[in-house]
Amino acid sequence: VNFLENFIQPIGLKTIELNNTDNNQNLITLHWDKIWSDMYLRKARDTLTDIPFLQLSQIPGHDLKRKLLRRLWRPTPDLTQKTCARLNEILTTDDKYDDYIAISLHRNEEDASDKQKAAALPIDRYIEKAERVIQTNFQGNIPIIFVSTSQDCSLLQEMRSKRPSWRIISECDRPNEQWFTTYEKLFVDLFAMAGAKIYLGLWNSHQSWWVYFMRQKTEKETFYFLDKSGNASQLARW
């Protein structure tokens, strides 16, 4: 079953005409390590880019990534409806959305690199940060805690055992009925994390960065990396 065909809307025109002599000369293929080491090619936060064809001038790197994500990554109407219905079911009270904290829990796989394993955090680190955020952003009132995990739902049970008074919800509670359900749950996770008042996660997670660029740009800090490297330095590099 094709993921793109089932879950993502096609983009662009049905037919595209290219002038081979004019346009293809500007197409360059680079190995990922060259892009990684060049902040401009990576479109890091403080880089500025002009794309006249899209009427974009001197757009900062992070704004560009947000715009392109919205243009290129569009779930199908059916998936969007199912996702919104699920979010409405689990995140509303009296037909009103509650403010909530989203936490992305990850436990590195056995085949992870030593660097990845070193970056893994115990559950207590997430809990400690959530408790501080509850005081500073929720006036001490414990909100809904939405938890996303990769494949290891035992992380969810561990958090619940440590904070039984918290209202913790997760798509881990929804059984995997079939292949489609697995990906439907993934989209619920992504949109729930994108819509949270506060997000907590790890900077070395692809999911964290995807969610970061899905979220609305704000002046206040609402997105927290729990790694020791800190928020500011990592956000600037991406």
C-alpha cells in the first residue's frame, strides 16, 4: 500500500513544461553532508532566501520551512476529517478545546548509535519539566497531558505510574487494528503536538523538528527541548 497515495494530496500541476536548456542548468544535486555543513543550504534560522517564482523575498530560514511544509505536505480530506474528529473526541470539554501539554517520549532502539543512546532521557526529566511548565504556564492547574511515543507504549505506562493523578491521554490507548490505523494514529500524534500550548521533546528527534515547523510562530517560548544542549543553540542551527 502506497503511503503517499493514501494519505497525502498530490501537489503541482498534472503536466509540467520545462525548458531544458534554461532551467535544468540550475538543478544541482548535493550529498546530504554538504548541506548539513552549510547553514545557507540548510536554510537555518538566520539565513535569508529569495524565491522570486513564489514571490518570496529575504525570507528567514524557519519561515521558509513553515511555508514550504504547508504547500507540500497536505493530508487527504478524508484523513484530515478523521484526525480532527479524533482530536475533538480526546481534547475537548463541553465542545471547547482545552489547553494541554504535548510530550514526545522516545526510548532509543537497540541498534541506535552510541550518540543517540547517550541523548536518551529518563521519564523523570520529562516529568520535572512538565511540572515547571504547569506552574509557569497553567497557574499550577494540571492540564491534559497528551503523550506520543514511537512504538514503545510501555513508556506511557511508566509515566502514568509515576503521576497517577495526571490526566494523560495517548494514541497508545487505541489498538492497532490494521496498517491504516497505525498511520492514522501517527497523524493524530503530529497534529495534537502541533496544537499543544506547550511541547516537550528531544532535539535529535525528526518528529520534534517536523512538529516545530507545523506549529504557529510565537514570540513566547512554547517549544522545549529537554536535551542538555539547550533550546537556543539547536534552534539557531536548524
